[in-house]
Amino acid sequence: MRGAQLMLTRPRNLAAQALALAALTVLSGCTSDGGDEPEDRAPVVQLGGPGESNSELSEDEIDAIEAPAYTDADVGFVQNMIPHHQQALTMIDLVAARTDTTDLPKLTERMAISQLDEIAQLERWLTERGEELPGVHHEHGSGHDMQMPGMLTDAELSQLSAARGARFDRLFLQYMIRHHEGAVIMVQDLLNGEGGQEPAIFQLAQHIESDQTIEISRMKHLLIEQ
């Protein structure tokens, strides 16, 4: 792959640039003839903005680029997303004893696996950076939680718990769709604001958004069939 060029655009955030530079390592290590001769580093071209010309980065400029650090916004996002996911698990725990269908338990079983895995990733992210895990101040229904999009109030949780059969299924889907949409809003607010620059949190946020979006689509399909 001698002479290949890697074009760097001006991405939405620096995390995308860090990932592009990671790809450079792979490109620069490839050889075209399988010989032992070391391969030249592929040129990295930074695309200019409107009215600006492109520029090829020097080796010193490439080496100086570092993955951006996490921010307070990233920490707040993770600390809030954990109890947000935990409330979803609380809702899922109600399903088995209240639904009359087989489709909803299958969906929520997969959903629970996804939520638990993401909680573990979120907690690990905080622990590895020496940041505080969310504690008792994140109790469901607290004023802090009510600032998070999609969270159910205590009254709504009680209403869901009291429902049975078709009424429960319909209410669960309506509330969980809203809950998931809230998580997507939280991701978008992070990436459009002062967070999401660090590659690890960028990838984690994108994964959460993807999972929630897919599950929203499935729940809307079930709701139509009600």
C-alpha cells in the first residue's frame, strides 16, 4: 500500500480524528510485496475548511496528536446514565408477573442483558479514571433523576406496577419507549456539547445510542400490534 494517502477531515469531534490516526498505524505497517524492506509512512492530509487548501501533516505533527482527555461533561453523562439504565431494569423486572404475551418477555430479556452490560462498562469507565460511582443520591424519583430525559416518576412506576395484561403491555411499551428516547437525547446532548471527545467515551456513547434506537424500533412495532 505504498504511497497511499489517509485523508483527515475536520470531524464532529476529536475522537473521530483519533480513530482515523489509529488506522494510520495499520496503513503504514502494510507492504505491497511481502518483503522485509520497511514501508514509508503513508501521508496524512488534513482537509481544509471552506476556502482553505489541504495540508499534509509532517511526521512531528502526526506524532504530536494525542487522543483528547475526558471532561466533566463525560463524567456527568456516565454517572447519570447508570441510574437511568437501572430504572429500565426496574421496569423490566415487572414484566414476567404482569404480561400475558410471550413477545414482551423475549424482548425485555435481551434488553436486560444489554442494559447490564452497559452498566458494567459505565462503572468500569468511572473506576479506571478514579471518578465516583453514583450512589444513594441517584434514588429513582429524586429531584436529580427528574432532570434526566425519559425517567419515570414514582407515581408512574406505581401505575405501571399496578397494571396487568394488555394494559400493562401497552403502558410498559409507552413508558420504555420514552425512557429509551431520553437516553438517546442524553447521548446527543453529550456529543453536541462539551463531551464525547475521548475515544473510549465516544465509542461507549455511540454504542448506547445504537442499542437504544434499535430497541425503540422493536417496541414501537409491538405497540402497533397491541
